Amino acid sequence: MFSNNPYAQAGWHNPQNPYSINGGPWRSNTWHPPTFGALPAPQDNPTSVLTFEFSDFNTDILNCLVTGPSHRKFFEIRSTGPGSTSIYKMGDSFAVIQWQRHPTVEARGVLAQQRAGDFLKLSSDQSYRTMTINGRTYAWIPRANGIYLYSAGPNPPAQFARVSLASNNANVLLEITSEAFQVGLFEPCIIATILLFSARNID
């Protein structure tokens, strides 16, 4: 459960502490000490930002809908028993998470089958996770008001997305920049959000 998820100890949504992430907007006037190198303060709409909402939960995020601008449905997440979760895009199965001792994930045209713990690799100090997409590495960094996705590497980090709990303390929001779409991060961010809010051990 969340006790196995390092984000539960870093302000991540937790069934025992449902208010552990606030639903505040993505602002630039509140700076938090960085936990991954020299991170910039969160930006207020660094480029255009689109918001996607995980809602209509049937028990949890493993059975829900993902809607975007104008309430358009983009994905549907369905689980068949405790062992498998499928992500549907335009009515077709697009990605599958297999829940086993070491969960696996694959997504057609986006991710080859791999362990979820390799897709979202936990840092040695268990303070953040990295994911590598199209040869570029990114880091999910917990902050007080959500989890932020930054570029990783020798260059100054750029901010691409934030995942947080909605103001109703039930739904989950993914805010993602237009640049993130351009570099192929949209679908990986959808999958990462599901894994990180699954309340399951993903390693």
C-alpha cells in the first residue's frame, strides 16, 4: 500500500492523510527548497499549460476516466480483477499494467514492456523517481503542493508537468506544458500518474 511508496512520506496522497497534498494552483510566488540539485522555483504557466483530470473513480484511480480541455474524454482506465489494468485511448487498449510481485508496464508505440520500477526508477536516497523517454531523462520531484516533472542532466532543469490532488481531495490533476507534448511526454505522464497514485508497491 502507500507505506511502500516513497511519495507517501513526501507529501504524496495517502489514505491515512488525504489532505497531504493541497489543491492549490501552479504558482511561482511560493518557492520550496529543492530536493534534486538546483531546481528552479515552480513557474506560473511557464508555457501554455493544459489540465487533465482523473475522475469518476470506481474505488480508485485504477478504474476512472481522464478528461481534458472542454471535458473531452482522452483515456479510460479499467482493471480486470487485481492482476491487470488497461488504459484505453479512443476506445482501443493502449497500455497495460500487470500487477505482480514486480509490476510491469507497456504502452503501444510508447513504452516497451518493462518493470514499472524501471520506468519510474527510484533514486538511491528514495527522494525522487526518474523516467527516460526518447533518450531523455526526467525527474519526478515531490513538493508540498504536488509532484513536479523536471528535465534531468547537466543543463538547467526545465519544468514540464505537475500532478496533484484536486480541490475536492478526490480527483487527481495532471497539468502539463505544451513543450511536454512536443517531446512525447503526454502518454508517459498519464501512465506515471496512474502508477504513482495506485496505492500499490510499484517496485
